Amino acid sequence: MNMKVVEYDGIRIESPYIFIGLPDVGLVGSIAVSYIIDNVKMEEIGHVESDLFPPILLVRNGKVKNPIRLYSNESNMIALISEMPIHHSILQEFATSIADWFKKIGPKLVINMTGIPVQNRLNIDKPKVFYIATDEHVSSLMRSTQASVFEEGLIFGVYAAILKACISRDIPTLTLFTQSHLNFPDPFASIEALDVLNKALNISIDLDALREEAEMIRIKSRELMKQTENILVEPRLKTAPTFYG
């Protein structure tokens, strides 16, 4: 076995939105998608497994869970979230495996969320959100939001690999890049990303609790941020990209 998506009871959702939250810059996607899972009361429906992953399991409320899991609330939403950073040595296989699964499911849209590290983040009250949309309909929806088109730059990492894999399979994809801290969890950046999605996709995620719990989330996420920073270090030494993702 290399890598595969394991479904518990089969997926019977037609044309879902698939939200991806993986550890990356500022943990913007991780925090946002974790909040979606809790806010709309999703249940675990599967996980990604591979003998290429390090021997890590999560224990929560006395139950053992895989670190990369799938959730759904049986409406039109699926969430993919990871409790561990995806090492650069397995990015291509990971992206290929989940994109193949996405193709089988037939999503309406795959949504990636990540951060753009900015040095003056402490001086920014309202982080800006940039986007790449591979579908003209989605582009038209995004034009009604406060987000700006990601016009030029270089991205790399897990979200770049997923975006590339989805494009090659003609899977509609939206990737949001929100100004954020690089090495500190940034729930306030996650709030801005979710606010954009609320307006673009009309999904009505209540953000009040996330605003109230932002500082607590920042503290709880420090260990995952430390692990993620170690994964980000090597690519940063090799090149100087405009954006991470």
C-alpha cells in the first residue's frame, strides 16, 4: 500500500463543496476547516492512510483517530483536515491520491485555504484575501467579495501540489491566500478567509464563536505550528517565493 482514501460507509453526497485544511503558513486552513467541522456538526466519514506516513495516531476523548481525516454533515459539504504537516517528500503522492478521490466524488468545488506570510502582520487590522479560481463561474462569485485576484507570484508546497493535481483532472478549485503570520497560528486570518467564503458561496458559517475563541485557539495550536514550521524551513532555504501554499 502506498496511499489511499478509506471511506467508512461510502460517500453519498452529490456535488459537494470540499474544504481542505492542512498545516501550513499561520495554520490558516487548519483553523478555518476545524471550525467549519465543529460549526456545522460534521461527523467523521473516512481517513487517508499510507505506509509513507510517520507512525502517528491521535487520541481524543479516549478514542484513537488517524491524523488525516474526512468529515461531512451529509449535506453538500466535505472537510479534509490533518493533525500533522505533510512532508515535502510525499507531497506529490498525497496530492495525487486525494485528487483521484475527489474526481470519483465529483465535487462542485474544492476549496483550499492557506496563508501569505507578511512581515508587518501585527500592524494589519484586517488581513487581505487573495484567490486563484480555476472555474469562470467561481471567478464571477469571487468578484462580489472583498478578495483580490492572485495576479502574479510563485506558490509551492502542499496546496500547490493539490491545485496542480486538481487542474490536471478538470476539478473546479478555489484557493484562498490570506495575509498572516508565518510562524504563529493566525485565527484572525482564518476569520477573513471564512468571511469571503460566506459571501461567495452563501454557506452562512457563523463566525462569532471563532472571534471569541481566537486567542485560545492560537495557544492550543502552538505545537502543531512548531511541527509545521520545521516542514517549511527547507523549501525556504532553497528559494525565495512570493507566496507559500
